[in-house]
Amino acid sequence: MKPHTNTAFDHDLQELQTAVLRMGGLVEAAISKATKAFVTRDQDLAHTVVTGDKQIDALETEINSAVVRMLALRQPAASDLHQVVSVMKVAGDLERLGDYAKNLGKRVPVLNQSDLVEGAGAAVKGLSTLVQSMLKDVLDAYVRNDLELAKAVLDKDREVDQMTNAMFRELLTHMMEDPRSITVCMHLLFIAKNFERMGDHVTEIGEQIIFVETGEQPAPRQKGESTSMITDPPGADA
């Protein structure tokens, strides 16, 4: 973030930034572990992702409390306020990413009761690899105030949409050809949708970086429509 003449403000902001990066590291690990658990059908590893989400939630609460204290004590104005509030927004996006990783972990025991659809493991792994790459880049951009890297993350989100849509078409075709696969395919559809939403949240972090550095919101992104028919059941990502 931009340097400030008030060293106390800079110190507090640096501590918040460090907490956000720690939270980002936990989220990266959760996505990686959940994907590995899905591909290897490792229920124990999946369980660690589900239980570990509490640590991510606790860190978000800690960050939000620190932001409130900082707003009360430092009373930042104008661009300083944007910097502080953006920390809370970024933490919120990271918390949602953690929820989606947890959701993937929760589906592993259910999916292990049946054979996976051919190619599903590779498709999920491909989506996960791309989202993890985006998350790493956006966290690097956050630390370095790198506008170009943040913008590149926004561009990558289109690739997530394309990969999700391709997976949806494959799964829908499979369900029509073999109705016995509908239950498994529906779980896979929800997983694909979750990765699409992960891409959205990573992109929102990139948009926060651009807004703080330029004072301008990026133009609205165009989203694909082929996955709009799929919505998670209530409490699926809680």
C-alpha cells in the first residue's frame, strides 16, 4: 500500500497486511489440500480442510476487529480510509474462498461412495490449479502494489469461466447419456460452480487493489451464462 507520513498508521496497516497474507496462505493451502483429497479420494485429508476452516474464519474476525480499532484510533481520511476498508473487503473474499475449499472437502466422502465420471478429476484439478495461480498472483500484487499483475488476474478469470462452462457441458452430456450418473454429476457441477465463484472472489481482490491505487473501479466484467442455472443448495458452503 502507499506510504504514509504517520508512522503509527503505517505500522498498524502493515500488521493488517501481514494478517491478510497469513490468511491468504491458509486459503491457498486449503484449496490445494481439498483438491488433492478429491483427486486421491483421501477422506482424512478432506476432513482436515473442513475442520481447518475455523482458523480462517477466526483470522477474518481478528482482522475485522483490528480494522475497527484502527478506524477509531487513527481516524483515517480519504485515500487512507480506502486502504483500511479494503483490508476488510479482501479478508471477506479470502474467507469465502476458504468456505468453497471446505465445501469441496465436505463432498469428498459423498463422492467416494461412487465411481467418478471419467475426466472429472483432471477437470477439477485444472480449475484448481488456475484458481491457485490467480490467488498467488493477486496476493503478490497486493504486497507489491502491482497494478499490472492485478489486471492480469482479472483477465485470467475469463479462463476460469471457459473451463467451468466446458466442464458443465461435459457433465450435462454425461447425465443425458447415462441417467445413473446424475447424482455424482450434480455434485461435480456444484464443485465446478464453486471454483467459478473462487475465481470471482480472487478477481474482486484484484479490483480492490486497482481501486486503492487509482481511485477508480475497473469496468464490470462479462460473465458466462451457461452456469447460471446451477445454484448451491441452502447451507452448501456454510
